[in-house]
Amino acid sequence: MSPIPHSTALTHNSGRTVAFQPSSGPARADSGTATVEIVVPVYNEERALPGCLRTLHARLTEEFPFPWRVTVADNASTDATLAVAQRLAEELPGVDVVHLERKGRGLALRIVWGSSDADVVAYMDVDLSTGLDGLLPLVAPLATGHSDLAIGSRLAPGARTVRGPRREFISRCYNGIIRLTHGVRFTDAQCGFKAARTEVLRPLLAVTQDDAWFFDTELLLLAEHNGLRVHEVPVDWVEDIDTRVDVMSTATDDLKGLWRMARLKASGAARVELPRRPAPAAEHPDAVLAPPTRRGVLSWEVGCFIAIGIASTVGQALLYWLLRDWWQPALANLVSLLVLTVLNTEANRRLTFRHADARPARAHLGAGVLFVLGYLVTSGAVLWFKQSDPGASAAAETAVLAVASVGVTAVRFAVLRLAVFRSTPASSPEHRHHHSCTPDES
């Protein structure tokens, strides 16, 4: 359980102990169904809170198939939010109020989630911008144990959003930066609609540091870095312009947070001891399984690397050909090789060697050394050819560059596999407790 900071006071409404409300669907509270606590963090929301709680309470009472409780986390509001929340808690069964003397959505979630006795914890924004039709799909994979975290996504296929172009642009740029810098697979880090199994959440909360809006991204980066299964739910989302978010300040803090998380992962401090899932096993009693071997993994790595290498070589050749009209051979080759090396390394990290447990610093250092080697070899080949035949066309130069790149690619695979992304017994597919199936394992 994440400790409560000494500078933060936590007060429950009138000392009450709020019981979980019974489920309304076919699964009853006495059948061992997972309990769910939904947290609504608020700061100066005396206007929006009544409508939020009454709407949410009605939906849970009428349709939610799991035992539930709602907790309002008041983040040191300076208006009448706390009084309004306490009055609503007396009116609505299953609603609790927690008051914090220090502001911060991340702080409120870390404290309330960390002290929850529910099996699954969730949170949503007080404006209910995210449609409540997504609540059950968010919670169900966690209640069954299939997934570890679940997030609502405004950018996943099937999502529908109604918001202005400014917020749409900022959201897409920010999530693009996360994918580019951290190589994550989730699409929307900041949608205020998330849930997690408390069993795996508590160790992550002990590592999180952000008290404000970056908390969501930080938690997701830690979860994916530690191999947890993150489930995405495409949601309907309607923008409420009555917001407490300072967009520019939040964007600056988010960029600082991404840099901090990159350093944390590079140092190894982002690794967390978590309960692991058992290794995948065949359900059919008469299934015919292949014997444990690295041969299938090697075939996958070679095939995937070749496909990525061909695409990279073609891409570099095309980019070099386009740039050659403006720049000299060495500069055109440098830019084309740099761009394609970044894309090639990311593709191989995500696909070819995705079972390896290489730290980001080691992976990027290895890629940097190979980049220098590749640049020297390919530039030397092009310059030698140009000196041998000064009248050669740009197309001929491109052909020489492609041949040299093939040789560099072969060396690159050997170095990446044997040194940069070297698999250890603990990280190989046969020994990992939690991994995604590759084609040779399906």
C-alpha cells in the first residue's frame, strides 16, 4: 500500500464506513463477485458535483453487475465542494467522501486507491465527459482477472469524440510524443476514465511520484514497462469547457515527466515486483504442442528483421534520392540514414526482439554505435563510387548505397541479437510468465 505523505491529511466523511452496494445484474454480491470502488477527484466543483453523483449513482444502482462504492476525493477545495459532497453522501447510499488538505489529482488517486479494500478501483472526471456506457467494459476485464489495467481511449478505433480542434490537436501530439519517446502501445494516456486491479496497482503506486495530471501517464508507463496487460476501451467523449486544467502548464509538466520516466526506466528503478500470471497453457486436453526450443524464435527474428530491413533499405534509398537534388552525397546519406535508423530500431524493438529485456539506455547506445558504423561504411561506398566514376548518375549512386546498406544490415542483425537485445533465460519466451504470443507460438 502506498504510504500517505506526512504533509497530507486524509479525512473520511463523519467517520462513516461505507459498505459496497449490491450489484444490480445477474451476479450478486454474495457470489464472490469482485468489488469495485469508483473515485471522483474534485477541486472547486460545487456546481458539477451534484449532477455527476446523481447520474452515476442511478446508473450503478440500475445496471452495474458488481458490488460498488463511490468515493469523492476532495482536493483541498476552497469553495463549498466539500459541504456539497458530504450532503450528497448522506443522501445517496454507497457514496463516501474523502478530504485532502493538499491539491492534486494524482495525489488523491494514489492515496484513495492505495487505501482501498476493493478488488478493482476506477476513477472518472466529475464532468462525466466520458460516456458511462464504457464503465462496464472498462471494469469487466479486470473483475474477471483477464487484464491488469483498463483505460478509456478517445483515439482508439471506434471512439467518438466531440471536442474543439485545439484540444484534439494537443491530445494527438502529446500521445504521439509518448509513443515516439517510450514506444508504448496504448493510444490515449490522459482520458479521465481508468481502472486497475488493486493487487497489481499497489506496487506501482509506491513508485509513482507525480501529484498532478501526469500521474495517469506515469502509471501507464510503469504498467507497460513491467509487462502488465493494459486493456483499451474506445469511448464516447464530449468536451465540457468548464475545466480546471491549465493546458500550457500541464503540457510543460507532462514533458518534464516523460523525461523523468525515461531516466527512471534507463536506471532500472522502474522495475517493480508484481504478481505474475501463469505461463500460457493449452486449454484442449489433446492439444499437440511443439517442444520448447529457441528455433521458432530465431525464425521469427530472422524473418521479421529481414522484412524490416528491406523496408528500411527501400525507404533510405527513396529518401536519399529525394534529398540528393538539394544536398551533397554525404549529407543526404547522413539524414536518410539517421531517419531510417530511428524507425528501424523502433520497429525491431517492438517486433523482432520484443521478448528481450534490454534497458532503453543499452538499446539506444547500441543503435547509436551501429548508426555510426553504418554511416561510415555506406558513405565510404558512395564516395568511393563517385570518385571512381565522377559522371555517375544519382540513380547509380543510390544502387551502390543500397548494396552497402545490405551488408550493414547483416552486421546490424548479428550485433543486435547477440549483444544489444541478448535474451537471458529469465526473459526468453519459454521462461517468461507474461508475454504476448508470437506467430511461432500460436
